[in-house]
Amino acid sequence: MKRKGCQMAIILRLDRMMADRKISLGDLADQVGITNVNLSKIKTGKVSAIRFSTLNAICRALDCQPGDILEYQPDESADE
């Protein structure tokens, strides 16, 4: 994911968690209370922000921790 010429260091791993829990996009969207389109954007990493209330609802529905969904990968260009 790019933003203003730099790569974002936060990677969304919602797709992996959904596969582990064997839950569909539509079922999770219903449980979380957001549209399939918005959940799909989160799943594919095409968002620049996520509300804590949405993250909370996703974690509740998937019975997981935020760290199971969010991963930090240092930006290699930041070291230069």
C-alpha cells in the first residue's frame, strides 16, 4: 500500500484470519455491521485507516487480537 510516495509499514492480514476461522466476507460483514464493500477494502488492504470500533467488532467476531490482523513490516527506505 502506498501513500505519498512511501510504502505503508502496516499490513492487514484479515484474509488469513478469515480463512483460519472459515468465515465468509458476507457473514463477517453482517457480524461486524459494515458493508461487504467496506470489509472487502479492509481485507485487501485498500484502506488508509480503520476505526477502532470496527477493529473491535472484527476481533470480537473472529475471537482474535488486533495483532492477529495487523502486522508491522519496517519500511526499508526509512533506514536510508
